[in-house]
Amino acid sequence: MTIKEIEILSGMERGNIRFYEREGLITPNRMSNGYRDYSKVELQILLRIKLLRSLHISLDEIKALKDGTKNLLNTLSKQIEELEKEKQGVSYAQDVCRIMQEDRVTFTDLDAKKYLDGIKNKTRATGSSYFTYTGDVLPQVFYPWRRFFARTLDISIYNMLWSILLICAFNVQTAKRGNLGDIFDGFISIVLMLFLEPLWLHFSGTTPGKAIFGLKIETPEGRRLSYNEGFERTWAVVGTGMGYNIPIYNLIRLWKSYKLCSENETQPWDENISYTIKDEKGYRGVLLVGAYAVIIAIISIASLTHQIPPNRGELTITEFSENFNYYAEVFDINFGNMYLDENGQWREKAFDGTAYIKIGYIEIPDFNYTMENGCITGVSFMIDIKNNEDWLSSYDPHMILASLAFAGAQNEVGLFSNTPKRIIEKINNNSFTSFEFIESGIEFVCNTQYSGHIDAQAEFLFPDENISENYFRIHFSMNKQ
């Protein structure tokens, strides 16, 4: 029999049936699809439990009767004594108990339906609620969308923590991670959930997402889960509920979990816990939107830290080089196997097996530094190329990184400053053309001249095949005013 069928035949709520199953009073078989298969034996046991609980016989007594450690006749005698103390509904309950005694029934051969029908008629005639019992229910929350949004908010928080680590510790621009990067980040978020969620459950009985929806998880005894209990539950959620976040498979598992929840079926990982909801008020949806707004704001602010270099204020040549290399890493700009050393000069990296593909011709510019009291007041470079037959690459990356390394260190440039963005736009919009502007008290000047080339693309100059001679000259400088 399915759960719906045994609900009808026993007249019990699903929560009651699940409770008795957890207590070990019934043990239905599991079908291949994961659903329970109840036999006639389980039905009879449930009816017996319903009868005895209607007579206010305790659950512990019923367990002892089923185990055979107690005798039903003795239990009934004891219950008669207890019923004498009751003021309402006692009389008929006593009669039923006496009739059962006279019938000399045992728990095994007890025909519960026979006596339940009499109780039903008596209750209908008197309107008494004495035979209605409550409490044998393990609370569960069957709100699939509330549970889903609570879970996704929690995962968004774990993803936020990972993003902040990538941004602040590894200078990674999360917005440019790509599909593989996003999949990897998703797995890391699940790993964080696996270890952090048990902590939330242990110390507060809920998680940030669940708290917004008023959801709480405890043991049947009303205590918070231990870390190990929380870990086991979260691991089951990750595997059975989310399919380990494996693409496509996770969608299948999410759908099956949704279907179970929508049918008021307890999720496998919740069978031995008490899952409650405080209320269903609409303001909780507003709280959810607000929480996502906060997450987006935090990630955005963390991303802005990229524009702040490691060294600020007056710069030495070493500090300028550190800033230059920092921005090169942030914007994922490489110059083959070259980097700027502590003396502000280009140096080859130790070979690490990486192969670099060179597109177009470019002469690495030597930076010249104007110094005052050991600090930089100006940076410049000059390139002069004649009769080159290859494409010429733009010097925008060199100018942008040098400009940010110098101007980004000025005290006027803060976390929310637009100075770095304006500098990048002005240089990118003037590839192979002269320009001049002032930002953060620094004057930027670029004088570009060329002949015998075709400016076909923003990043390259192509030699004109119809002209035998060509040249390209650029002089870039930035100086404090």
C-alpha cells in the first residue's frame, strides 16, 4: 500500500505515520523508486496504536506491548486507574477498556477497528474530544519553494565568501571567470556549504536562508543538531538532493526532491529531525530580495578593491614596479616571459614550461623615472621603429598599467573613485593617436606619429605594402603637476 492508501485506511495523518515509523513501531519496505510500501501488518499495527493512543496509553507502553515486554491486560488495568482521575470522556474509555479485558485480547490479535468504531460513534454523539490525541507527530515543512529559495540564498552566501577570497587574496576578476570557472566556483560553494552549514545548525538551529523564511531544524527531543548530525544531513542534501551539483544530474535530483516535498513526503535527510516553520508571512519574500541586494553590494564593493594598488602615496621605483605587476595580474595582461623587476626594468621570468604566442611586433619600452627625494615624480618611455615589415601592436597595455600604478597610488583615488576607469577609457580610445589629459594631479601626455602604415584595427598598425619605407614613433609621459 502507498502512503496515501494507508492514510485513508488508518485514518491517520501522514505525519503520525512517519512518526511511528521513526519510532520503530512499523517498518515498511522500500520500493525501487524510493517510496514506502506498507503491508496489512503495518496497517493493523497502526490501527492498534491509534486505539491505544485514543485511550491515552503512552507511546512507551505501546512499544513495550509490541515488544512483548509488557502485557496488554496489565496495561489496561493500569490505564483504568489513570482514567479514573480524568473528568471528561473517562466513562466511555473505561467501558472500552473493560470490554477489551473481557474479550481477553492481546496486542497481537487485537481487532482495533471494532473498538474504534464504537469510539467514533460515542465521540459523534457526545462531541467529546477526549479520544482525540496529539503529539505523536515529527514536524516537517512541506513548502518546496520556500525551502528551495532558502537553500539558494545559503549557496549564494557561500559563493559570495569564495568570491571575496578570490578577489582579495588572489586578485581574480570573478566577472571574467568563464563557464569552467563558474562550474568550479559552484563546486567550491558546495564544499563550503558542506562544512559551514553544520556549524549554523549546531549553534543556531537554522541557516541565514532558513532564518529568513522562519525555518528551524532540531532533533525530535528539541535540541540543536550536533556538528556530526548536521554534517550527515548536509552531505545527504548535497548528494541526494542536489546531485553533487553535477550539471543535468543536479536538475534531476532537484526535480525529484521538489516532487517529494510537493506530495508531503519527508525528504530522506529529514526523516529523523524536527523541521518547523514559524509563519508564512509575505514580508519574508521582501527579506529575501533584500538579502540578495546585500550580497550583490558586498561582491561589488569587494571587486572595487582591485583598483586600489598595494602601494599608496609617494612611490619608490620598487613600489611602482609592484603596483605595475599587480595591475598586470588583475587585468590578466602578460608580456610573454617578461616582468618589471624591483629596479623598474624588464627582466625574464624563470622558465615554467609556459609557451607564449606573439602576435604582431612590439619593442618593450624602457621606463625612465624622474625622482625627487627617492620618490617618483614622473615616468616616461619612447619608442622609435623604422622600416618594420610586421604588424605593430598597440602600446595601450603598457601605458594603462603604468598610469594605474602611478595615478592609482595617489591619495585622491579611493575605493569608489572613477579615476582608473577614466584613465583606461582615454588611453583605449586613443590608440595610435596623440592625447593629453590630467587626472589626480598627474599630467598624461602621449605624442604618436607614424607613416607608411594602415590603421585598420584598434590594436594593430599594418604596414602599407605600396610604400617602401615606414616609421612609428611614440613618446609617453606622466608627471606630477
